[in-house]
Amino acid sequence: MEGSTDSTEGPSFQALMDSLEANGEAELDISEHALEPLQVVALAKALEVNITLQFLKLTFCQLGDEGAKALANALKSNQSLLCLSIGMNGIGEEGGQALAKALEENSKLQKLQMPFNQLGDAGGKALACALKSNKSLRVLEVSSNGLGADGGQAFAEVMECSALQTLDMSDNQLGGVGGKALGSALKSNKSLLELNVVNNCIGAEGGQAFAEGLEGNSTLQKLVVTNNQLGVAGAQALANGLKTNKALLELRVDSNSIGAEGGQAFGKALAENSTLQNLVLENNQLGDAGGKALGSALESNASLLALYVNSNGIGAEGGQALANALKSNKCLLELNLMNNNIGAEGGQAFGKALQENSTLQKLSMMDNQLADLDEKAAQALADALKSNTSLLVLEVRFNGFGAVGRQVLEEVGSTKPGFSLSL
């Protein structure tokens, strides 16, 4: 426990409560300490009069509904707390509803983290309703709470009037219905900067709704739709949304089985989009066709800073296309190609590209079967490192390089101050 004590037992806990009542704490972390009901009540009473505590973390403290109710009552009068973290506490619908009522009265709390509880759709609906009147909360994390489609729809309905800037609803069984509602809500929302809906099975239908939302949205900067069964249709829709969207800076679409066609769609989108900075497409079966399309887009794209295409079955042709793009690309800082199969030819292509590129800072090519009997890929990369002045990190482990290949890379790497070689 951080603060004035490391135990919730006996005099030390009481001393901490006395300190809170005397306004002697600004931050308090009691995480992973099982609090007795009377201790939670004491903590809540101290919060009612405290005017200095700004950050309170009570993760995994066995609060339950009763503990949540006690804290909720304290929030109604507390005027100092900015961040409350109460994840993994077995808080159910009643606790969620109590906290929602508190948010309707509280005008100070800016961040509420309560992942891994059991709010259910009723608790989710109550929290969503509270956002209609609450204008102070900026960050709400309710991942893994079983909100379901109804909970997703409830949050979508208040998007237009909500002041939230970050909303994490990952792993909540939103499904296509909830995903469609949230995606459509982006059209009218003017406050949200980051939205996380990882692992919600929103499917192609949800992906298409998010695409339409992106076309009309001018504020969202980060969208995470990892592991949502988007498929080709959902990916193509999102890619089309990127063509007109001018606000999104980061998009994560990893583990969505978008295939080569999805990769090609994102390639076309990158050729037109001028604002996206980070794109994560790992584990999507892009293949050579997807790799070639993305490589072609990188030749002209002037905004993307990081591209993750690891674990995509990209072979020599796709690898060479991505490498060739680096010869003309002037903005990409990081490229992750781990766990593909670009082979020695792909490795040599990157060696040649790095001799001309002057902006890339990190290149990850671990587990790509770069080595061959002549160690040509290792030699090409080593030759490039002699003249390249921008690359700071090169990761080429698990490629089967022999003693000669390892030696030429290590010798050059050792002469470059601040350079990191993972071999």
C-alpha cells in the first residue's frame, strides 16, 4: 500500500484514515488488500471531508456492491478526487447503479476505471445515463463487465451529449448490434478522442457502422477494433472510411481475418489518407498481395509513422515491395515485419533500401528465414548500416544466421553509438 502505511490492519489503517480526514494525502493506493466492510465505510467517510486526495486506487480489494455504494455516497460530496480506480472488485449491477447516481451529482471526478467487474447491462445502462448530466468525467474504463448489446446501445445513445474523451468497452459481448450502435454514434459525437472495443465480435456489420461513423467524425484520434471478426467486408469498409477521415491518428485492426483483400483495401486507403500515423494490421493473413499493396501505398504516403504487419504470411514478393517503398518514403519511423517469411531475398532488399532511406528508426524482422548459405541478407544489412544514419533499432533474431552472418552484423553494430542490434 502506498501512502502512510503498508497494511489495512489495526492502528496503521486508522492512522491512514486520520491522515485523510486531516487532508494529508494526495495519492493513495490500497490495491490488492482485502478491505473489511467497516474499513470501506471508514474510507468513504474520510473521503466525504477530504479536500486534498486526487488519486485513489482500490484495485482487487473485494469491495463488492456494498463497498461501491459506500464510495458512491462519498463521491456525492467529495470535491477533490480526480481519479478513482476500482477494477476487479466484484461490483455488480447495484454497485454500478449507485456509482451512476453519484456521477450525476459529482462534478470533479475526471477518470473512473472499473474493469473486470460484473456491471451487466443494467449497470452499464445506469452509467451511460449518468453521462447525460455529468460533464467532468473524461475517461471511463468498463472493459470486461458483461455489458452486452443493450449496454453498448445505451452508451451509443448518450454519445452526442457526453463529455467523455476516452471510452474503453473492450471484452463486453457487444456483438453486431452494440457495435453498429457505437459506430453510428460517432457521426454526431464531438468529444471522444479514443475508443476501445477490442474482442466484442462486432463483425462486418459493426465494422461497416464504424466506417460510416469515421466518415462523419472529426474528433476521434484512436480507434481499437482488435479481434472483432471484421473479415474482408468489415476491413474494406473501414479502409474506405479512412479515405475521407481527417482526424484519426491511430487504428488497430489486428487479428480480424481481413486477408489479402483487406490488406489491398488498406493500401488504397493509405494512398489517399494524409493524417493516419499508426496502423496495426498484425495477424490478418495479408499474404504477398496485401504486403505489395501496402508497399505501393508507402511510396507516396506522407503521414504514416508506424506500420505493424507482423504474423501475416508475407513472403519474398511482399517483403521486397515493402523494402522498395522505403527508398522513396520520407516519414515512416517504425516497420514491424516479425514472424513472416520474406526470406533471404527480402532481407537483401531491405539492405539495399536502408542505403537510401534516411528516416526509418526501427525495423523488426525477427523470425523471417533471412539466412541462406551465403549469408547475403546479413551482408546486405551490414553494408547498409555502414552508411545509414537514421536506424536506431534492428531486430533480426530467430533467422538462422550463421557465425559469419552474425559477425558482420555485430562488427558494424558495435561501431554505431546508440544503435541497438537484436541478433
